[in-house]
Amino acid sequence: MAVEIKGQYKGDLRVELTHGPSKCLINTDAPVDNNGKGESFSPTDLVVSALGACMVTIMGIIAKRDGISLNEVSFRAEKHMAENPRRIGKIILEIKMPSGLTDEQKKKLERAAHTCPVHQSLRSDIEQDIKFIY
């Protein structure tokens, strides 16, 4: 299934993105360290955010299927840029998990998170430090 996303350059290193199915808008801005004002997510911020959201979403699918409560799950992501070429060099992702999960549930959810499409799409040379905090 294809999903159309349109982008419109708005000037001053900003882009407006429109999600075709929902018409939801997201605006990006170049980061301060790359000539922007840093007043919104940068494109690379969205990549790192997408990794956290995707992993939590996939865990949510498994939790819903298996009757596991994932209320209060949250994540914190940190992006570190590399140079030559400028790219994402390292991602630190901490996923705060709910208490009361069995060891089997923890393993199942963590395994599922690592199968998320964003995780599978990232370059293998991006250092990823992913921790599940219980």
C-alpha cells in the first residue's frame, strides 16, 4: 500500500509536509548547527522520532493482540550527527516500560520492537543504543 506525502519548500530552510490520507501537516526547519533556526523538527529529528514511535507502535500491536497493558509507555530519543558526510551517526533510545510485565512478555515486546519497519530501514552503520527501562 502506497501512502502519498507531499512537501513544499517554504523558504528559509523550512518545509511543510502534508500526509495524503489524513491531510495532517508537519513543518520542518534546519537545525541551528546547519544554518537553520531550529524552531521545529529537522528532517533527521523526524527519522529518530519515527524510530521510537514505530517501535512503540509495534509493541502496541502485540500488546493489543495478547491482552498486555502498555499504558504509560514512553520513550526518549537522542540524535547524534556525524560528519563527512553529514548524517545520523548515533541514536540513543530509551523506552520506559510499564511495571508488572512477566519475563516472557518483556522478551516478546522487545523482540517485536526490533522488527519495526523503521528499525529495519536504517543503515547498519548507524550506532543504535536501544534500552528498555523497567
